[in-house]
Amino acid sequence: MLTMAPAATVAAAAADEPTHTVQPRINGPGGYMMPAHFGPLARPAPGEFKPSGPGDAPYGDVQSIFLSYLTDVEMLSRYLPIPFELTGEPVVNVSYSMNRSIDWLAGGSYNIIGVNVPATYKGVEKVSGSYPLVLWENLTDPILTGREAQGIPKIYGDIEDHQVSGDSWRTSLSRNGHKILDLRASSMKPVAPAALENLKKLFSHGVMLGWKYIPNENFSGAALSYATAFPTGSSLREAWNAEGGLEWHRQTWSQNPTQSHIVNAMQSLPIKEIRACLVTKGSVVLHSSKVRRLT
């Protein structure tokens, strides 16, 4: 039910009284999110949160599938906002992760399926990293923090925990009971020790590039629109090479009214060649306090 405005408010508006910028009663440092009038986010008691560094967000147990494939360069490039450009070949990286033992969620958990491309931001500064076209998550809390604060294009999806059968992992993404993506890794073989050490170095430092776009109140333009850089790091314990496969499922508007255009854009990208599939177990640290606006 809609709540009607009080009569006094209507009368004030009719009298053309001056408007004022709405501000929460801020009595301390940052950490405010909507609804800001309740104050900053709650902080854990001493001993409840053990970050690996100031402002870090550790994810203690992360199990992942990474699958990359070659697609059409012109079709993929149209989804990169200016001044982002593809770095190297037009490769789409689809990743799934089951995240457990998350400190900032008091030991909670959630799953992610992301679609990333290698990209370079070419503005006043030049920064290369991984640009997420879209990230589905099955928990509201990280979606809100990632969208509002960090500029990461997160949306909600139903992501099942991966199922293990012999040397195969598989998972799926759906919304409103309609399948969006099937992802699988099979014929898994342990990565050789020397190659695993190289992977550990490769995964230890990364940069996720974002585009923080928040529309104005009537969706006629942007209230905020700028690029961001989000440093991350991973610590691998185990890794397997695998044979990967995936299938995108087209959606009608009635099946998925707010996401069908996204899903169908992903489904329309041709899979010319599957380049690699990797299964990993380890941990992740998001360097949340180091996220910054790019110029």
C-alpha cells in the first residue's frame, strides 16, 4: 500500500517553500549506506573480525571454476564503455565461485557467477585489469556494497552450489525458475607443481575494473558515472586443468523482465573456441579500502 504524504507536507510544497539537501545526522567516520538515517554500518566486537590487512575483506574458503572462450571482437567491444578497450584477444572469462567463511559476513557465505573480459582503461591514466560485464550473486548484502560503493555491476541470481561427480564439477544459474547458464568442468587433472607455482603468482594480485553508474531519480540520466579500480588477491591451494563446457539460455521478457537483455547479450556472443578451464580451491582477499575512482 502506498503511504500518502502528510497534509502539512503538501501545503508546504504548494507554498513553494525552498528545498534543502537531505543529510543524515553524521556523527563519525564513513560507512554509511541507505538507509543512512540509522547511522553507519555496525562494527564487529574485538576478536570477531580478523582482516589480513587494514580494510581487507578475506574470503577463507573459495572453490571456483574458470572457463574462457574466444568470441567476436566487434560484438564484445560494444559492451565496453568509453574509454575502456579490450586488451589482447576478445576472450570472455566466465567464473563461478562458492564462497565460505567470509569475515565481513560474520562467517557467512554466498555464490558468484561472473562474466569478465581483459580490458584497459585509457583516460588520463592507463590501467589494465579484468572488466566485469556482469556478476550474479545470490545474496543481497554483497550486491548492495558492490554496486553502491565500488562500481561493480552486480545483480541477483539463483546460483546452486556446484555438484561433484567423480572428476567433474557442474553448476547452474537461474532466475524466477528459468535457467540462464549451465557450467561444467570435467576430466579434471591436477596442475603440475611447477605450473601451480606460476598460477599462484598470477592469482596473487589482480585489478577488477568497474564502471560506477547510478541513475538519477527518474532514470533520464546519470547521477554518477565514472570508472573504478578494485585491487584483489587470491591464494591458491589446489588447481586442476579440466575440459570445460557451458550453455547460455535465452530469456523472454516475461521470464526475466529485468535481466533478459543482459542474458541474451551474453547468449548472442559466439563461442568460437574454448581456450581453457581451470578448477581451483583457495582463498580470496578483496582490498576494499583501496578501491578508487579512475581519472
